Amino acid sequence: MTLRKALHTGTMMGDLVVITVLLGLLLATYFGSVLAQVGLGVSLAGIGVWTLVKSKSIWASYKKSWKRRPKSQKSIWNEPKDVYYYFNMVFIIPMLIGLGVGLILLAYFRLM
């Protein structure tokens, strides 16, 4: 699917909006805005918690969509394995939440 087709059907519009907002907050944080740092922290922590809550359904839908892919798009790199799921749940998502909470705490101590 091309980018133009994906944007037209609306499958990527939400993803692009989230990425744009996060990049904007990241740039504003880089230039010293405490409010942007809190916004980035809340966004990261919120996305991490939402992912933890919805993890089972996200993983089930990925497995289901992978089975329907054409054979030419299936490979060892995108095959759904439970090791990837548990790696995300034990390491990646908690680090995302920790980074968000850390940014909020740093902004708090920066204001003191």
C-alpha cells in the first residue's frame, strides 16, 4: 500500500498525528519548555499504559493479520513469536512508562 493510498483510506492518519505531536513536544522540550516536557512525559506514560492494557488484543489481532498475509510478505523477521510479546511486555513497555514518569519528575524538580 502506498502512502497516498493509506492516507486516503485513513489507516495511517492517526499514526501520523501521534508521531507529529510527539515530535513537536520533543522539539519544544529540546528548546527548554517545561510544559512540553510534561506533555511528552504524560504522552509516553499514557501510551505505555494503554499498550499494557490492550496488549492481549493487539497481539491477537497481529497474529490474525499475519496469517492472512500473502506468502511473499511473510518472513522470519515478522513472524509473531511469543518471545517478542514477552520481551515487549517485560522490557520495552515498562521502559516507555519509566521514561514518561522520569520526564514528569525532571520537569517537577526543574521548576523547584
